[in-house]
Amino acid sequence: MSNLLQLESVNKEFEQFKLQNITFTLPAGTIMGLIGENGAGKTTIMKLILGLQQKDSGQIKILGYALEELPLSEKAKIGLVLDEFPYPETFNCREVGMIMSKIYQNWDNKVFENFCTRFDLSDKKVLKTYSKGMKMKLQLAVALSHQAKLLILDEATSGLDPVAREEILDLLLEFIQDEQCSVLMSSHIISDLEKVCDYITYIHQGKIVFSEEKDLLREEYGIVRGNKNMTAELPAEAVVGVRQHQFGEEALVWRAKLPQGFSVEPASIEDVMIYYNRRKEG
Amino acid sequence: MGGLLQKDFLLLRDIGKQFTFIFIFFAICDYLSSDDFGFCRSFGTVAVLITCVNLISYDEYYHWDKYSFALPVSRRQLVQVKYIMFLLLATLVSALILVLELFLQENGWQAAVVTIGTLYAFNLVCIALVIPLVYRFTARKALLVTVGAIGGVTAAIAAIFVSYLNLVGQENAVGQLENIFNNYLALLVVGVIALVSILLFISYQISVRLVEKKTF
């Protein structure tokens, strides 16, 4: 299985924020979710990958090429869905298709038309009358109509209703089915990522906390619940973070470091993120 | 590049509607009230420049600029397309005004060609000056830059002309200018074309550099 995207020790410094030592790999046939709080650096990573920002050091490899040497023919294999709608709103979806067909050599108009029909995107309406969900779907229709191998989605599902989100997530699963294509998506809606992602990369204050297989995360971490002094009984090296509430305490633990005898419940990705965040803040 | 050009033509269709309407209105007024298309000439020059600035500012407004950097086109091509559009637009509007002038002109076709040719060159010089500034300072300041540039170029030309008139006197100046036009017209035309071409080339290169350095 080849890697479609590879970041190695990527650094980028701004006046008040820096990305440090960003390293992760996205194998073909997988979906990776980038998670992290606002301002953690998710969008900056996306921008670095897309060449919208220049990295200070490190290496970014896309489809086997260093970013700086990526030929336009390979760049055409990247599908994009950005958080900001990029098409002039006085156009209709047919006009967007016409334009993009001349930009992407591998453009398949039939596929685009099928997506437009499937998403109910009327070419009789101008884009400014589209809802946020429709605009997102149009971007996705474009991204999926030029035989992309790598799909990059920045907050593509935020602001959408559950039905639209589900539809988009199904499409992403369809997209990677042939094991040749991959998706990198950032989202605040962790339940969405939990449904479709194979890998989760958690960024906190410009640093990667972990970049792991989602299933491994579930195996590695668990939640232990108990009374108010419960965490004192836990070995310190097993505890990732603690949450206190009215009736007792909860702790996210490394299962492997926890002695036998504790009742461990499965941890969600959201749990892992929240407890890690508390630990860092603590 | 075809897709980018098509996108700009479609944008032009949308942003050019009001200008076309005002242009037709001025043309009718000019036709009914005077023996030349003075309003049309002035409006055409300003409208071309504003439309050029708009074509860049709309890209920014619709976030197309950011998106286009991630498309399989080079940044040089993005700038090339804009300059091609500006040239086409300036040429089209000048040709249109020339046709109108020829239709009504009472001073002969040479005078119309010289007037419109001068305006066309002036328009291209303004474009060459303004576009790198728009790329540098973003389109928010574009309108100010546009007005400033037109004012600046006009004031500079007027100042040179006034100084010239003061220096040699009005009658002598007219005589000298007639002499230049009669004897050195071809040289003058070639010189203006060369100067405008060089300015446009420098402007294009500066714009490419600015766009290549741009980040989001």
C-alpha cells in the first residue's frame, strides 16, 4: 500500500503561533481525520499541503512527489473542498462544470452531471440561492469529477444538517473503496470522523498529540469511572486525564498500563481529545 | 487556461451589465447633444479600468483566488489570463468608441483614430500601473488606487503639457505639434506602442512575482 500524503517534521512559524514537527502519513485507501480545537493548526496544515502557505522546514510529499516538485498533472489528482465556497455566486452549477472541465484534463462531465442530479443541484438556479449544504455538495461534486486520488476537505461537514452530513460521509466511503484513493479531512464534528476515518490525527497548540489508527485508539484507551478518590488508586502512568463531577471521577487511561481489576469502558475519540486537552491545560 | 478565461468572461457578463447600460445611455446623450462621443470616451476609459480591478477583486470576494492557487494551473498562468482579459477589454471598448466616433465624426477619420488611439494607450498605461498595485495591496484599496492612478497620470500629462505651453507659447506649441504629427506620426505611433508594451511587460512581471509570493 503506497502513501498518498506524507508530512515529515514540518514546521511553520507565525508571529503568535507555530506548527512544530508535524509528521504523519496517509496511506492509499484510507481516510484520515484531523482533529483539534479552534486555532490548533488544522487549517494551517491543510494550507501547507495545498501550497497556500510556505513551510519553514520539513518535507511534504504528495502522491510520491515533494510538494515543490509536484507537476500540474499530479496536482490535478487532488480534489478540494474548502470551508469557504470558492465559486462566483452569480454562476450556476452547469457553468461551474464548464469552467472546471477546461481546468482539469481528466474531467468527466457525465460524472459531474450525475452528482448534480443526485445532489439535486439545479442549473436553473444561480449559486447564491443555494443553501450551505448545496454549496458544499457542489464543491464535492467538482472534487469527485476529475478522477482525484487524494481528497482534501477542510471543515466540509460543519454547518450541515445530519442528513446532508451522512450523505457526504457515504460518498467519502465510496470514494476510497478501490483502495487507490485517500481522504484527509478536518472537522469539529468528531462523531462524523468516528464513522468514516481509519486514522485520527490530533493537533493541539500546533503540535501533533497522536496520529494513529482509529481502532488502535479504541484499543489503547478506556474510561474508568468511580467515586471521588478513585483516581488516587490508579497508577499515575496509566492516567491520561481526569474529569471530576458531582458524583465522582472519570479518568481516561492507557489500558496497557492499567493493572487488572479495574472496569474499563470504551473511550470515544471525543473522550480521548477532551482528556488530552485537559491534561495539556493542567 | 481556457477555463480561467471562461470564468472571467462569465464574471464580465455579470459585472459588465451596469456598465453596458450606462455606456449606451451616454452614447445616446452624446449623439443627441454634441458632435462627438466625449462622455463615452471618458466613461469607457474609467469603466475599463474599474472592470479590470473588479475582475481581481471579485476573485478575492468569492475566495476564488485561494482556491485557484490549489488548482492545476501555475500562478503565472493565473496572472497571464488576467492580462489577456484586460487587453481584450481595453481593445474592445476602444474599438467600440472608435466605431461610434467614425459614425458621427465631423473632423475626419484621422482625428478619430488619433484620439481613440491616444485614449487606448492611456488606458493600457493605467492598467499597467494599477494592476500590480491591486495585487500588492488587495482589492480593498483598489478603488482608491484606481482613482489615484488616473488622477496621477492625467495630472502628470497635463503638467507636462502646461509647462510646454508656457515655455513655447500657445501658437508655437500648436505649430510644433502639427509639425510632429505631420512629419513624425509613424515614429510617434511606434514609440507609444513600444513604451506601452514595455510598461505592460514590466507590470506583468511584477504582478507574477507578487502572486507567486502570495500566501493565505
